[in-house]
Amino acid sequence: MRQPLIRTKVFCLATILAGVAFFWDVSACLGESSAAGKRVVFIAGRPSHGFGSHEHNAGCLLLAKKLKEALPELETVVYTNGWPEKKDALSGASTIVVFADGGGGNIIARHLAELEGAIKEGAGLVVLHYALEVASPESREKMKSWIGGYYETFWSVNPTWVAEFKELPNHPITRGVKPFSINDEWYYHMRFVDDMKGVTPILTAVPPDSTRMGPDGPHSGNPAVRARKGMPEHVAWAYERPDGGRGFGFTGGHFHWNWAHDQFRTVVLNAIAWTAHIDIPPDGLKTKTPTIDELLENLDEPMPGNFDRQALQRQIEQWNQP
């Protein structure tokens, strides 16, 4: 008489487990489709440096393309050559990515009101490379409150060096990212919020002591930097604002070709999605390595006669070898 009861219990348990599995499958699908209804706005600065450096337009267009590759339901909009003339350009933005020159001509500093309006509506903010440098006291405080830190002249420095990221924190932005090293103009000794409250360092490395030995100047060096010989420095970080919004600062991005480094690119793509409150898969946002033809699209300057395509291809293969 007990056999039917046992079968009933087994059937019920199997049904429950199937239901749980179905629930998690649906949840996973919902997580992956959470890009639906999200809008990422890229603002690319005007042409700046020579061929292959500070490629704001090409860089933003490539990152937007790769985001769509990983998240087809995501809406991306790229405004090139400076701040968009469209008055409602930031309307409905889930996050805003700014890749442009900084210093006295920083477009963030000249459009604080527009950015603040979007951020108050919940938009995240991603700031890449030189755009991190803001000069006025007001823009510095805004930047710190929006992304947790900024480049401060006579405090931060901007040397070119090979950063070795030997360890990565457990954070959605680092999902699918392996330790790596790469040469870039990695700014460091940034000015962060007090006690790093709300800040999670994402990429941290120990700069060569030689990068600290520049003379005093707005970018070259200062006593505070020289006193930190042998100490680790944060060159990319995530920030969670008290209001629930998110920010991300990334000091690399000088060399356009670095977007073909799979780990380098994935960190930034993950971060953009994270600031938009999009779920990051356990293996991160997977995208194909850009081809050289893709890298050469939308560049500001014509290709010089001495451009070595084969050498670049070898470099990309070396970066991404298993």
C-alpha cells in the first residue's frame, strides 16, 4: 500500500525541482534580456591627437557596436564631434559615456547642468581617459559625486606604462575578465571621494618608479606621487552613488588599438552595462575581437604611409592568445 505514496512523493519532488529549474531558467533569460528598454548615450569629443590616439569618435562607435553585439536589445546612440546639439539628447538615458579631451576644454565641465539633469533621473555616467580631467572647483565636485573621482592637476599624473593587473576584485564589471597587462597612458593618483566611500577599485597596478620621477607640473609629477614609490594605484573604478546611481572611471584609452585586447575591452563594456543597471552574465559580455578593418573605421586622421598592419595583427594575436 505504501508504493503509490512513494511514487506520489517522488512525482511531487520531481515536479517541484522542475518548477525550480524552470524558474531559474526564466530568471536567467530575464536577466539576459534586461537590456531591453535601456538606452546608452555615447558622447565623443572632437578630433584631438594624431592617428590612432584619442580616437573619440572611432572609439565610441566601436564600443557601441560591440555593446549591441553582446546585448542586441540595447539601444545605443552615438553623438560624434563634441556635445550633441539636440536638446533632448540625454533624455531617457540609462547611462552616458563620455570619451573626449579634458582640461580647460572639458565638455563635461561646460555641460554640468545637462548631465546633472540626466543623472538626477537615474542615469549612470562613464568617463574615459582625458575627459576625467576637470579644472573648475564646481566641475571637480560634480565629477566626484557622479563617478567617485577625477584627475586633478598637480596631484594626478599621466605617464605611459605597461600596467600589470595581477588580481581582479569580485565585481560584476570583472566577470569574464582574466588578469592581463597592457601599455597605455594610464593616469593614476586620482582624487577620490573621502575614505573611498562607495568606490570599488577595478583595475589596480604598481607603476614603475620611473613614472613617478617627473618634475613638478600639472601632469608630470609632484611630491605626493613621488612619496608613493612601490605602492599600488587605481586606474579604473566603480562608484555607487548614495541615490542608487552608478559611475565608472577609466584612465586608459589613449591608444585606439587597445580596444582589440579582449580583457581591456570587456572591462569597459561590462562597466557601461553595469552603470545602466543591466545584469552582467557570469562570463561577462562576450564580443568578437575587432578586426583591423573594424579598428580602422571612423578614424579622425588618414592612415600614414608607415602604418604596419601586420605588426598590429601580431600584437592583437599575442594579446589574445589562449
